[in-house]
Amino acid sequence: MINQISFWDKQRVVFIEDDTKLHEDFKLGSEFEVFMEQEHNYIILHDGVFYGPLKEECK
């Protein structure tokens, strides 16, 4: 049951490109929890700040 997904699990994204111009932690392979999804980008709450990386930079 450890790998079971629940209704309350948040979507996670993994960066497939570096986006260090947005934040130094947004490197290739880094994973973050999605706060909200928009048409062209994800909204990520990281270190108390909202960031909006493009969907084409994440999977």
C-alpha cells in the first residue's frame, strides 16, 4: 500500500530542462509538488514563493 495513490496526493513535476534562471533549485531531474496547473505552466510553491515554470520544461 505504500505506492498507492490517494485522492489527497498532489501532482508532482520533474524538470526535464534546467530552469535556473527562474530559481537555482529548478535543475534537470529535480522534483516539486504542483500547487496549481494553468494552460501553459505549472504553479509551484517553493520556499514560500510561487513560481510558474512552463509545462514544456517539466513532465
